[in-house]
Amino acid sequence: MIEQRIKAAIRDIPDFPKPGIIFKDITPILKDHELCMAITDAFIGQLKGIRIDAVAGIESRGFLFGLTLANKLGVPFVPVRKAGKLPYAVKQKVYDLEYGTATIELHTDAFEPGSRVLIHDDLLATGGTVTAASELIQEMGGIVAGYTFVVGLSFLNGKEKIAPVSDNIIVLAEY
């Protein structure tokens, strides 16, 4: 089963990025091309029947499988970036973090209004960044078709935060 393969590959890093946090490092997955293909195929299998016009990957680890998903689905990939990283005209969304704020951006021509956009990130924790991405996509006239995550930290209740936008939430490995 894909969940066991993912969990066997993930490396726990204690006290990163700050004391008390156990960081789920997905980079060991990237050394296993067969597991990477299996992850993409698992997402594709669970997305059957859902119309998707574009895949938005959240910087930076959301780019890893987001681009592969978009290519397999035959749709454009849209990078959701931190402020100041995109070279063309952008729309921004400022959102709250635990200690301060952050800003994400999308190119203004990233997708057509009415497009159904799948949002992908490597990990779902509290749902703050993915909620901001959802709001930004909606403000730009897009429809959030669903979400895909390699890993979910269910004890942080991120699913509950994003479910009102779309209940198409795919998490391959839950902790």
C-alpha cells in the first residue's frame, strides 16, 4: 500500500525548524523513482471523475509532484510562489502565520476565470497556506477542484479548515 511505502521513506527530523517540532522530511522519497511514480499514479487514480483544468503547486515542495500531476493530467501547472519570486504581473494574498504574516502570489494570467484548479502541496498541517492559495484562486475567478497532499498531519486539523472550499481532499499518508 502506498501509505506504508511513503511512511517507510519519510525521515523524521526532531526540533526542526524549531524545538518541539518533528519535521517530516519527504526528500528521501525523491531518491526512489518508482515510489515517485507510484505516488503520482495514486493521486491520478483518486482524481478520476474530477474535472481539473490546472494544477497549482505551492512553493516549493508542492512543485515536486504538482508538475508531474499536471503533466499526467494533461493540464497546465501553476506555481504559487512567495512574494517577489514571479517575474510577471501578479495577484497577491497576505495571510497570517503563527508569528506574523506571509504573502503568496500567482501570475494574473495563470488560468482563465471559471477554471477548476487542483491545489497540491507536499504536506497538510494547519491548512493556513493552502487556505490562502484557495482564497487567491477564488479571487482570481477560479474554482478549487480539490486538494492533493503526500502527507497529512491530522492532529493539526487542516482538513477541517479546507473542507468547506472543496471536500475533494486526497492525503496519501496520514500521521
